[in-house]
Amino acid sequence: MSAQFDRSPFATLATGRPTARCAGLLTALSLATLLVACESVPDRNMRLEEARAAVSTARSETLLQRHADVEMRAAVTALERADAAHQAGAGAADVEHLAYLASRRVVVARETSAAREAESVVEGARVERDAMRLALRTAEADAAQRQLAASQQQGAAKDVALAQASREVANTRAEVASSRAEVAQSVARVDDLEAQLKLLNARRTDRGIVVTLGDMLFASGKDRVLATGAGSVSGLAEFMRRNPMRQASVEGYTDSQGSDSANQALSERRADAVRAMLVGMGIDGQRLKVVGHGESSPVADNDTDAGRRSNRRVEIVFAGEGADLLRR
């Protein structure tokens, strides 16, 4: 029995160490096990590792998770397929193709996230109401109409969104209509005032808009408005009635006949006479300030009758920028 045991491949010496034959068998078994283990580990695939890194990085980004959740899930699924193929020992070309698809899914997710982030910024922006509001509102109405048409094609599941879009379209069109009406009213008002100023022979100066009441308004040395000038005063009164917020300075002038002091007093009386006529025509006297300039600032040569007639005048000055007359 002892001899048979000694011939066993696993017999040991008294010291407990394996015999030479036993050691050789153990070495062979270890090598076979190592070979099997090595054969079971797939080779590294650089394309697959790049896809893993891309998916891992993308999954840590908040914006991608917020704006491209569906696309990211598709990328993860594609990567899992590539990993499964790699573990199953699929060919390198097949694994690389699947890894490429996973990487492309990440690219699609990033592009989708960027687009949706841009859309979010655009939707949150406020558009100022200025001269371009009419064109902008019209464009928004068209965009809302297109969105409405697209929503209608998506079925009953979006009925609530469709109703909201319809209300937005109606509101936008109402605002557009209101803006157009305002523009039309402004244009009409400007045309009307420009026509009035033209009839009054008004001119823009550094002092503001000046309307000159001349054309034989006064006789020489007199402060009573002649009948020939009453029509001009009446036109001025109509202008002031249609522009009730306007205030004016009534400024009188004379020719050079007579002394300076006499002409100064005469110019003040002439300005006051025009003011009295305007008040009599329904214009609030508090809107009118009287100023006399005497014979200063002639507009024509005092050596001729025609020149002196031109200098015997009253000017109505609406202070401020000329365009301000068009405001109500």
C-alpha cells in the first residue's frame, strides 16, 4: 500500500513538498488555466473606450440631462450594445461601428441641448415696444400661426396647448390691429397739423415755430387790427383750439416811424390787441404771453412803404422744437 501511494502524481516527501513529477503537473495546469483566462478577456478597443469616455462625460453635464434626456438615453443604450458585442467576442469592425453610433448619439444630444438652450433664451427675452413693434408683432403672429398648424397635426393629445396657442394668436392679431390704428391716427394727426402750419405760413426758427401776422395787419401808428388781418388771426385761433396744450408768445413790432419809446409802447399795444382777439375767439388768455419789441428786428427796409407795412407785424412764437408741435 505504501509503495502504491508513493507512485501517485501527488505524492509528497516527508518534508511536505511535492515531488518533481507533481510539480511539473501543477505547472502545466496553471499555464492551461492562465491561457483560458486570457482567451476569455476581450482585446481593448480604442473606439469603444472613446465612446465610453464621451458618454461618461456627457452624463455628468447638467444641460444635457435637462435638454436632451431622450437623446442621452439613446446614447447609453447604443454604448451598452457596443459593450455587449465586445464582451461576446464580436469582430473589431462591428464593435467599432457600434461604438461610433454611441459617440454620434452623444453629438446629437449636445446639438439638441444647444438648440433647446438657445430656444429657451430666445423665449425668455423681452421685445421692446418701439417703432419696429408693428413688424415684430406681425412676424410673431405668423410664427404663432405656423405653430398652431403644427399643433393641430399632432392630434387630440395637444388640445390644451392648441387652445392656448389660439388665444395667443388672437391676442397678437388684436395688438397688431391696435398698433395699426395708432399709426394711422398719428399719421392723420401729423398731416392735419402740417396742413394747418402751412396755411398759417409758419416757419421753424431757433426760437421755435413762428407764425407771422402781417399783410397790412395795422395802419401806421395804430394798434387796431385791420379787417384784412382778421382772417389770419381767426386761422391762428383755430390752430390753438385744435392744439389745446400749446402756449404761445404774442410779440409785437413796429416800423421805424416815431421815437423808440413810442414804438415800444405801440408794439406792446399791438401784441395785446392780437391777444384780445384770440381771447375773444375762445382761446384761454393764460396760454398767451404779450411781448413788445418796438422797431427792433425789422424784416424789411423801412425806407419804403411796402417795407414798413411788413415791419408792422405781430409774431406768434410757439417755443421749443418744431416737431414738438405735433405732440398731444
